[in-house]
Amino acid sequence: MLATVAPAAAVMISIQISLVHRAYMEEGGTLARTLLPYINRVTDFTFLTQDTHFISGRFLNSLVIHVRDTKESIGVGFVLFALHLNPRLL
């Protein structure tokens, strides 16, 4: 389903799913496979509001830990996502 929507919509769908399924936001590997490809395609994260900051921050923390542990390279979208949410994590 996520492959059929715009990247920004895929990010928002992932956020909505995580609100229902708390374990989803804990799994860095799952997020890396389902969310990171879409984050890497988005360049404007202004659609993330204060209401989504908590869950977006959890996504960012999980992804940072996953990227660090696996030593994977990151894309521009991920850097912009981190700069928008919490530049100190970079």
C-alpha cells in the first residue's frame, strides 16, 4: 500500500499506524525497511507538526540507532528529517 502513495503520505501513514501499534515504533529494522525509503524521498518535512513531534522523534531515535548499529549510509531525506526534528542527533 505504501508504494502507491506519495512519500509524504507514506510517512504520515507510518505515523498513524504507530499510534495504534506501539511496538511498531520500537523496531529500528522494521522502520528502516518501511519508513526510511520514503523519508529519503521527502525534502520538506513542514507537514510534521507539534502534534506529531513525539512519534516522529521516536521514529528518528529508532532509525538513528539502527543506522549506527548497521553502519548503513543515509540519504539526504533522512538528514533533512533529523534536522527538522532534532539536529543534535546528527
